[in-house]
Amino acid sequence: MFTIRFPSENAQESFFADTDYQAVKTEFFDASVKSINIIAGYSKP
């Protein structure tokens, strides 16, 4: 289990949409991880 925190929702969306991130995710993450579960999300006030 791990968590990841972004300073804003915009930063989160930009990170996950980045083509370099997508390439690494496809090569390593998708081949290694059977399933994911997002337990919760929150916005820091």
C-alpha cells in the first residue's frame, strides 16, 4: 500500500496525463500489478 499526494487536483491530473508517466506505467506498473483499489480521496482544506 502506498499513498501519493498532490498540491492540487490540477497537478494530479497533469501528472497522470503526462506521456512519460504513461509510458513508464505501461511498461512496469501494468505488467506487475494485478489490481488496484482506491480506498479514499480527499482535498486538503
